[in-house]
Amino acid sequence: VLVIRNIGELILAPDGTGPVVNTSELTRIRNAFVSIDGDRIVAFGLDEECIVLDWFTVIDAEGGVVTPGLIDCHTHTVFAGSREDEFVKRIRGMSYAQIAEEGGGIKTTVHDVRAAGVDELVALALPRLGRMLAGGVTTIEIKSGYGLSAADEIKMLEAAVRLGDLQPIEIVTTYLGAHTIPADFAGRRRDYIDLVISDALMGHIAREGLASRCDVFCEKTAFTFDESREILLAAKAFGLAATLHADQITQIGASRLAAEVGAVSADHLETIDAGGIEAMKEAGVIGVLLPGCSFFLGVEQAPARTMIEAGLPVALATDYNPGSSMVESLPLVMSIACTQMHMTPTEALIAVTTNAAAALNLGDRVGGIREGAQADLLILDVPNVDRWLYHVGCNCVKTVIKKGRVVSES
Ligand SMILES: [Zn+2]
């Protein structure tokens, strides 16, 4: 049994395991303890009521906050190559779309990923995951989408699955064959979509457990509303959960499509409108917002406040990728959500715990401190959550516990 004592502020999960509308009113216990047996939380409460037997291991939180481990529910962490040249071009005034027209953008990363083997993709991702773990991330979603051929999409997912065995962060994988039409299928959109939804590719991925979810980039420059619907319905028929890159640059109804197909989440939502918010709320689709991406590109943020006030549960993620969000730090993204989207620190914490867990269909196991939940916990060296996100860009995570084991200490 592992006991954490002398906790300044213990943040409890909202009632239930589903997504919740973000609120500043989370239950917290001051001067608290948590007991862990094996990989589960077995008890918590006031420190003065803590029972410690002499064979227990005790960790002193020294008055710091204890929260659930963070969940980054939208990333592209498996990639090769680097695109700092585009970063500088954008600083000088080129747009993301102009760079893509020049043959840069996603195509650059597709070229580099196709040239890399599984071992190389794994080796490149391991230090990224190490830094994310030190920042408090204990569960992460990773997408394919830079292979865009059967062999290369499968290679990316195999790399992501293998990473789950090589380091402590738990990994959920998503098939994103429908990221863009690859150059070798130029003028043959139909052929590429047929490949994406084929039994040999999508069916193989589902049967082999290489992914549990399917994502589509529904956007003018990528896949149309009707193409996205066809791909997501095919995915659901193979037993994959649906999610979308929706309403990022233009409004073509992607958030409404998310509601129509019963997607678990719709992600980005910078251009969402009132009809899209209402449709998602009615259908129980979680809005995953990616403020690090807008920060990185220097563009407008998604209207988080409007969504929360409309009663839509919101999650936050890094969208970590080499083109539009070279941002690994989820706490930094939370601070950006506070200052640029007017979310409170507690609302941001719910967004990366309870709601991010629900977006990955893991809400019954992770994302909250409750009896029986998996013991994924952080000890911070700050006395309250507000202080954590107020100190922008500083790593305040002292200890990371995954499945009841200390896996990172600073
Ligand atoms: Zn993305």
C-alpha cells in the first residue's frame, strides 16, 4: 500500500464518469491523504483520519496539490523530420494554406515518415513522451496520418502501439488515413477513399487492434462533408469509434456531421457556430479544443466560453505535431486556455482529466480521483491549481504516479 499524506489540496472527480460541463466548482479536500493498493485508489479523506500501518510506503506531498494524471486526447506524436523553415515563413507573413500550396505542410512530414522505419519512429517519439510524462501526462492519444499508404499507416500505428510497452504513458491509437489526399493519388480522390475504408487497411487495423478510433480531417482542403461521413460510417461498421478534425479553418458543417454520426468528439472548432454547438450538445459529442495550435499559428481561438455557457463539455489537448502545433506541454496549453479563452484553471483541469478521459472512452477508469479508479496521480509543488497555471510554462509537477507506481520525480 502506498499512501500520499500532507496534501494541501486534493482535487476530486466530478460525480459520475461521463463528460461534464466545465465548472470552477470542483470538490477539493484540504489537508488530505490518498491510499493506493496495487494500481487502484482505495481511500482518501482528511489527513488526520489516515491509517498507516508500518509496512505501508508513505510519500509526503509537503502541502502540494494532488490531481489526477493529465490526459492529452489529441496528438500526432509519432512523426519524423522537422519544419522550422515553415515556422519562419509564417513569421514572415505566409499562411499555412500558402505553404501547403508550395508543396510544404503535411506533405513534407509524409515524405519523412515514409522514409523512416518503425524503429526510427519509436526512437524519435520516446524522448517526446519522456518530456510529456515529466509535465504530468499519464495517458495520451496518438494518430496515424503521415503515412497515407496502407503500409505506412500501419507502420505508424505499430510504432504508437509499441511505444505503449516502452515507457509509462498509456497510449490510445487513432487511425487518420483521411488526413489529406496524398500526392500519389492526385486526381484520384475516389481511389484514395476506397483505400482508406478498405477491408485490407481499415478492417485490418480494427481486427489487429492497431487502433480503437478513426479520425477524418473534414475541411475544404482535405475531405468533404459527404466523404467524411462515408469514411466515419465505414469505421463504425468495423467497430472503431469516430472523431473528426472539425470546423478548423472553414465552416462546412463538420461539427453537425460529428453529431449525425455519433462521434465521441469533434476537435478544433475554431469556426463552430451556434447550430454546431447545439447539435453536438444534443448528440453528446465532446468538444476538444486545441489552443496551442491557434497560439502556434497566431490565429483566432475557438469560442470556449460560448460552448461552456451553452452546456457543451469541453476537453483540451496539445494537437502536438510538427506543422501547426509544435507544443508538447499540456500545462502550457491549459495556461493558454486560461489567458486566451477565458477558461478558469479548474475548468481547464476538468478539460484534461474528466472530459479528456471521456473523449477516449476511458472515463470509467482514469481521469478522476475516486475509490476504485486507476491510481494515475500527480503531486505538484504548488498549494493550489490556480497557482499552477498562473505560473505559465513552469513545470510544477514534482511526482508522477502511473498505475500506483512512481514513474517520474523531479
Ligand atoms: Zn490534429
